Amino acid sequence: MASNQVLDDISEKISGGLRLLGGAKQEAESQVRSIVEGALQQFDVVTDERMQVQEAMLKKSQNDMRDLLERIKTLEERIKTLEANS
């Protein structure tokens, strides 16, 4: 029985140590990320998120432009038809 208690104590200590290491790893990753983001801001580097937003805006603008060109073409054809019938 005593050996089971010793094994349980060792197991708890190992588990606690692993949890502590996991927390330290997350803290270190967070600090590294913060340092890297700060350095990238100094170099005016565009983040992936900002790039995706810009790409989406460009795609929307291209679609809008295509739609407007189609509308202009349709209106020009209607004007030619009206002028021919006059």
C-alpha cells in the first residue's frame, strides 16, 4: 500500500511539472510572437490578415468594374438602337 502512495505522489508531481512546462511554453511562445510582431511593424510588413482584406477588396472592385462595363455596353447598344429608329 505504501508503494502505491509513493507512486501516486510521484505521478502527481510529474503531472504538475508537465502542466507547469506547458504553461511556460505557452508564455514563451506568446512573448516571441509579441517580439516578432513588434519587429515586423517597424519594417512596415503587411500581415496575412491585412493582405487577405486587401485581396477581397480588390476582387470586389474588379467585379464591380466588370458589372459597370457590362451596364455601359448595354446602355450604348440601347442608345444606338434608339438613334437608328429615330
